Amino acid sequence: MNLAKLWLDNTRAIMDRIEATQTDAIRRAAEKMADSIEAGRWVHTFGCGHATIPVEEMYPRIGGFVGFHPMVELPLTFFTRITGEMGVHQFVFLERVEGYGVEIMKGYEFDPRDTMWIFSHSGINNVNIDVALEARKRGMTVIAYGSAEEAKGKQTRHSCGKTIFDLADIVVDTCAPAGDSSVPLKDHVDKVGPVSTMAFVTTVWMTVTTVAEILAGRGVKLFIHPSHNVPGDTTAKERLDAALAEYKRRVAGV
């Protein structure tokens, strides 16, 4: 069997399942996000480990636009040294430390008009749940993207007794398998070829493009990051500067 083809087939099947089952939920999430951005507020985005990839993918990014605020905690994402300082062992420990997310939330200013968008494949780890609980305390809408159906019946690691999907106001199921990797390998217990990142990125751009559509339909000007590598585009830098200026304006609370 061609394992590359099998991985592609698995990924396409997940994208098809997302389209068939999650479009309405994505629309509901996008409406809430559009409300926050139109109000001059933020959609805060958060994840741990590889679930920070969708956060980094959407903003700042060519084709992304101002209104999404990435919250990326370095010890929870930068573990590519593998061992030694900030390695995998430390990351696995930290994402399970209850109370760490509470401390993370102390570093930011929030508003009830904000939306908190959390990415978590399993939905059971403590930092994400801390962040969701703190966001709810502050009156924010909480939106969770992850393998929600596969998480049913899983035991949360948090003392609240709930998963991230139990706590969220809106849930979008990324339709990825619980074990993430999808391709069996001869003479091995573990599979290869994870699919959750592709599922996350698919749902991100389905959502962000829907938010853009909603806001443009309401007559809201979007500050979009342009490509600055297109020959002949003489105003790209000007448009990028305008987007960054708008971001700074919002950060300052002006």
C-alpha cells in the first residue's frame, strides 16, 4: 500500500467530514467573532503544543486581518530542542499543571465583548481548561475547536471535572481521530501520519474567511495583511503598515 496516498485519503476524508458536519457550527462561531471584531475588541486565540500551529497560521499571516490576538506561551510551544532546555518532557508536564493557565491570563487585559478561541485536540489538559474557566469568569464567549466527538467519555485532568468541550459556548469538531496519527505501519504498534494539524488549519480558514465575509457584509473595513512579495504591487508596504498601526491602536485600547 502507498502510505503517502493513504495519508492524503485520510486527510481528504476529514476535510469532507468537516464540511458535511461542522459548517453550521463554524458559522455560529464566526458570527460571535465578527461581533467582537466589529466592536473594536479581540478574538483571543490560544493553544498548547502543536495546537499553537493554528494560532500562528491565522495571524499575523498574509491573508489574515486585524482582530485576532495570538496568545502563545513560549514554554508550551517551543519544544523543538526535543531534550534539554524547554524539551518535550517539560512541555508534557506543564500543559497538565492546573493553575498555570490562571497565571497566563493575568498577563492580558480582557473585556466581556471579547471572544476566547481555544484549540485542543484532546480537550482534557489543564492549561486550556484554566484559560476557558478564566475567560468565562470575565464574561467572554468561549469557542473550542478540537476532536470533540472522540473526546466524549474521556476523563479530564482538571479538578473542575469538565473537558474544554464541556466548558465552551460553541464547539467545532475537527473530526480527527483520538490518536491523531492515521497510517498503520508494518511491524509497529504506533501509527504515523498525524492529521490534526490539517484539520485545525482547515477549520481556521473556513472560520476566518466566514468572519471576513460577515464583516464585509456589515460594511466593516478589514485591515488585511498583504503579500509583500508580489512584483509590481507598489502599495503593499503601505497596506501592511496600516494593518500594523490598527493592531497597535487596538492593543493600546484607543
